Amino acid sequence: MKETILKKATDMFLTLGFKTVTMDDIAAELGISKKTIYQHYTNKNDLVEDSAMMVFEKICNGIDEISETSVNSVEEVFAIHNFLMIHLKGENTAPLYQLQKFYPSTYTNLMAKQFEVMHSSVIVNLEKGIKDGIFRDNINVDFVSRIYFKGATSIRDREIFPEDVITVYAATRYFIEYHMRAIVTFYGLGILEEALTKNFENI
């Protein structure tokens, strides 16, 4: 039952927001009493933390699988982007905003874990791209990885990128292109152009 509660709560949190969804809402969706939920979770904070970590682990596993099977470093970045859009409910920025505002300790812990994983993952991607002649061999790999993390995690900040100015989808597309064009070789540019056309046909 605990796993069922966690899965349903996670789906609702990602769809509607961590603050918006109440324990009553989760109980109603599952057709159980709120008391049953409290038999497994002392309070909502515990459920939110488990939910955030569940999403994090699922994303980490997905990224690892993509990295192992991707054709090249450019395709890998786009494949990870598409994977994240699916598992983070596309352009819905409410969950992350509410997590940051109402559950700051969970958010801080999540971001620290995310940086640790993403930083090392991007470094591997960059080094692979350099080896394959797709990325320039004179880039500062550690710096590029850090700046990429900061940019990628800022895309969903609605204060910096308001919805009436630019969508998350478009902002992500422009950011990836901005990042890639700064580091690709002439050979890599051809691969990038093809990937842009394939993944973002409507922009």
C-alpha cells in the first residue's frame, strides 16, 4: 500500500503541484481513508520528500540508460531533454516552484543531489564528444558542465522566463542550441543542425 500511495501522490504532485495536492486529495484518488495514508507517512512532508527522491532516482536511471545507448554526445543531450519533458510533465513549472517555496529543505537536498549527478554526467558527455571530434578539445570541461547545470535548471524559473514571454519548450530549445553552438567543432555543427531539425521542428 505504501508504494501505491507514493506512486499516486508523485503523479499528482507533478501534475498539480506539491502544495496544491492535499492528503485528502490523494486519499480520494485512491479510494482510501486519509488515516490509511498516515499509517505509512507521519505527515505530508515525509510523503513529499519520498516523492521527490523517487522522481530523482527514476530520472537518474533513465539518464544512465540513455548515456549507455546514445549514438553520440549531441543525440544524448536531446534524448535526455525529451526524457525529462515526459517525466517532469512537460511545461508544468508549478511542482518545482511549490517544492522550492513550501518545502525548501527537500528542494535544497534535491538540487544538491541533482548537481552531483548531472555534473558528472555532463562531464562524461563532454569528454566523449571531444574524443569523437564533435566538441572542441580546448573547452574547460568542468566549467562548461557547471554552467550547463545552472542554465538548464533555470529554464523552469517563471520569474526569469515568464510564460507570456517564452514557453519552457522554446526556452529549452534555445538554451540547448546556445550551449551546443559554443562548443561544437565544424563536424559537430552538422550533427547539431540535424538534431535541432529532428527534435524541434515547430520552432
